[in-house]
Amino acid sequence: MRHYFSNIYLGLYTALVGMRITFKQFLRPSVTHQYPYDRSFEQKKNIREIPKGYRGKLHNRIEDCIGCKKCELICPVDCITITTQKLPKGERLWDSMNVVHLKNRTEIVGNIEGDEKPASNTTVAIQTRDEGTVTVSSEEIANIVERKPVIFYLDQFDIDMSLCMYCGLCTEVCPTECLIMYDNLSDGIEYSTFDRTDLIYEFAKPEMYDQPADESTEAEAAD
Amino acid sequence: MPLGLQFENLHQFFVQSSESWAQRFVQDHAPVLTHLPAPLGELVIMLACCVIFVAVVPLLPLGLVLAERKVSAHIQDRVGPMRVGPHGILQTLADGVKLIFKEDHIPREGDKFLFVASPYIIFACSFAVFAAIPFDKSILVSELNIGIFYIMAISSVIVMGVIMAGWASNSKWSLLGAMRSAAQIVSYEIPLGLCILTVVMLVQSLNMQDIVTGQDGIANWLIFRTPFTFVAFFVFFISAIAEVNRTPFDLPEAESELVAGFHTEYSGMRFALFFIAEYANMFAVSAIAATLFLGGWHGIVPAEMLPQAGILGFVLKTITLGGLLGVAIKTLLLVFVMMWLRWTLPRLRVDQLMNLCWKYFIPISFFNILGVGIWGLIFPKDSMLSIIISIAVIILGLIFTFGVLGRSLSKGAEPPPSSAERRISATT
């Protein structure tokens, strides 16, 4: 008999305890982020940054691409398609830019003025494309990717990101380091589309051959 | 002539046609119809009622499904549907449109006729319940002398549709779900009926409008009229949750065990009909609970203490939970409690389900009937003294149970059955 009433009491009581908990939860604000629409959570500190070296979307700085086709060759899934026309022997369009890797794991893209292999304890001036001249001490430099002559017209440089398996081999073989994988959130990750054909990125810019390149490269080409 | 006479008697037994809301409405607003020959005029009135209710009632599930999703989402710290319309208010509509355009699939080996018929039976029965629920003094489709009995009867037919659906699907999940549903609904109909009986004993009438009429003001609500009806309300409400197959009594539709129970094989519009019927049922049982125990369209404050005329009267009536909107608020509160319970309690086992019904609810209901009978003998009908004593007993009882008795009761609980015992009870 005692069991009987105890069961009734406990049935009611435990149900009420549970209902109290769920009602508290009901009144609590929800934790959902309406992600693509509301991105305020990105400012919060507990959201981790995307680490350096993350393999995101591929990008090619087409002006520095020398058309060597190493990336096309090494791609395991054949997602890169390149067609080139070779210039007559001995001619070249311009030189690719230096990529200066600094010891603080950043990199600067630009032409080093003067010697490409700077001596120690000197300052190096780097002529970048967008930010003017940047000077760094040679102690900060980890290594430098040397300039290479561009001897191909690039008619086509297509990367099909729907095929890419993000192995990153193409960026490793690139001699001028113009083929990179973005490692930031907005460029490297959020590029989903509704149409798969929109994932084929065409990097070739035939119009860049029409106008004469700027004076410095012109002068170098004349040498 | 004898046949006609018989019909007249039968008609008077079932329907107080002079009191019908629809007829009064027609007499006030479309007197032309009263000149029609009697059966024809009645037919027109019936059709008008049908059209109004068939147009309005499906809108309830539309809102309730969204409410359920929102409530469940917020209990789980989510936000629920947000895309279709502001805060997802058109989500159910979009789902409905999707279901209409889906393929209507009938199992090849199934019983085609029963398969097609059962959604309509369930749909029609759960909607027919609304015909006898009073939403205001004059808003009632059909004032039946046996209103609550009719509701019990018509809602019992739903189980037939469920079994038809389960059998006709030719699927083990459907059949098991239907069998469980039948066992559950038949079992829980008994405490439900007994709880209604306590109300009927107090009111001395089966007419839904009569049941409401006496409940003017919160002290007169039947839930507070005797301590036994207070208990009966909870037994009624929990049994009603079991009747409409909702968690924690959703064994017939247990997702983790039976896919979806009796409507596993249904798709498209037929599935939508089941879904609408389920939510309409939920609303209906809540409305019945509100009508029987929580004063129906009578508010907290007695009607003579409030101004009746104009917008002010209507607003005051609604605020004190009276009138059409008052019933709606009470009903929706009960519906909310159902949703709240759904996301609080886990599903019962079959043996626990039957234990709860046969060992607890039915004895308690019988005790309630006995108690209400004795209460009626001791106190004269509707005396102020009985109400005061009743409310005092309820409050003292609650304090005693949860304050004093609880401490000793919480220690003496029956230990959970061992696995061997559970196996035995599962096989029997």
C-alpha cells in the first residue's frame, strides 16, 4: 500500500521536477547562430581562427604564373587544365615576382630591388604591387622565391574546385608560388554555389597581354 | 406517419433544434431560408455549419504544428523553423504544399480500399468532435442533449481508422503500431469516461452547454467544485494525452521502434490528413478538458460583475478567460502543457503504460466517482459552503501531499523491476 502511494507521489513529483527544468530551458535564449545571415558570433573570442596553412580555395596570381604546367601534371584528380603558347626562343614577357617568406610566418609578394640574395644585416626594399615599397631587415627573411621568366602565353588556366581534393600538391610544386590555397574564412571556405559549373574558376586573363607591361618589366625584357 | 413520429422523437432526443445556434443565426441574418420547406432549410443550415467548421478547423493544426516545433525548439535551446516567412510562420503551409504534390503511394500487397478509407475516417471523426464543443453561449454547431456522450462515441471511432490503416498497409511496423494504439486507446477510454462521469454526476446533464452554464466564475469551475473533480481533471488530462497518442504515451508512433507506427506507409496528402487529424484531436481533447473542468466559455470573474456591452465588455471578458477567445486561451494553454510534457518525459514501456492505466487511473477514477456521490449527498447542490470547503480541502491536500507526506513517501518507492521481471511482463 505504501509502495502504491509512493509511486503516485513520485510519478507526480518527478514529472513536475522535469517540467520545471524544461520550462527554464524554454525561457532561456537559444544558442543557435543563424550562420550565413547573422555572423556576429565571429567577433566572439571563443571562435577559433582558421589556422595558417589551411587548405581552402585555390587561387592563382596569373601575372606571376610562368605556365610550367607542373601543377597540372601533379594533380591527382586532374582538376587543373592549362593551355599555353610558347614565345619564340629567347623572348620573354616579364619576370614573375619574388615571394619573400618572413620568419614570423607571413609573406610579401613583390620585386626585390637589387640583389635577390641579400647579404646579412642589410635592409631589403620590396616593390609590391599594391602597397608600394616595403622594407624589411634581412634578418627577418626566412627564404626568398626567386624570379623566373614568363615565356608562355596562358590561354587557359582553369581549376575545377568541384573535383579538387585539397591535397595541396599543386601549391607545393609551383616554382613561383603564385598558386596558393586561401586560408581565410571568407575567400577560402565560403564559396559554395547552387550550380556546379560555377565552381570552375578561370584564371587566365588574355587581356593582360594586350597592354604593354609596366616600365620596369619592359626594361628587363629589353635586356 | 408512425415513421415520421419516430423520427421526430429521435430528433428531439438528440438535438434541441430550437436552441441551435445555426438556426438562430439564420433567423436573424437570412430569414429567407426559414421559408424553405423544413428538411431543406435544415439541410442548408447543416451545410453552412459544415462549411464554416471545415474551413476554420484545419487552420488550427496549421498553427499548432508550428507552435509544437517552436516550443520544442526553444526547450532544446534551438530556434526552430526560421526561413519561410518571418520567424518561419509559413513553414507548415510550405510543408502542406509539399505534401500535396508528393506521390500518393499505395502498397501493392496492401488492402487498397481500407488503405484509402482510413485517413478519411480518422479525419472525419476528429473533426466531428468539434461539432459538440461550445465555444461561446451561442457558438456551437449542434447543441446535443447527449453532447459529451457523442464526443466520447465519435472519438472512439478513430481507433477503427487506426487499425484499418495498420492492417491495410501490410507492414509490420504499421500493424504493430495499430495494435498498440488499439490497446492503448481502449484502455485509456475507461479512466477518461469515468472522469467525465464525475462531471456528469455533478452537473446531472450530458449536454455540453449545461455543463458550462453552471461554471460561472472561478469558484464555480468544476475543477474546484469538489476535491474529487480536482483529481479527476488531472486523470482526465493525462488519459487524454494517452488518447491522442502523444509522448510520453506515443507507443503507437514510437519513432525509434516502429518508424512511424500505423501511418508508416502513408505519403503525400493522406499522411497530411493523419497529421492534421492528430493535431485537431489534440486541440479537441484540450477544449473538452477546458469545457468540462475549466469553466468553458465562463471566465474567472462571474459574468454579472462585468460590463457586457461593446468592445470593453468583450476585452474584459477575454482577459478574464471568458467567451470565444477565453476558451481558445485555456485550450491553447492545455495544448502547451501537452507539448511541454512531450519534451520533458521519455516514452513509457508497454507494461508501464498498462500499469498506469489499470492499476492507478481506474482505481482513482472509481474512488472519485464514489467521492463525488458522497459529496453530493452531504452538501446540497451548488451551495457556497461546499465550494469553500472544497477549495480548502484542495489547498490543504496539496500542501500536505507535497510538504509533509512527500518526505516519507519519496523513500518508499517500488524498486524498478529487474530485467528478468521485465522479460516476463513483456512476454505476457
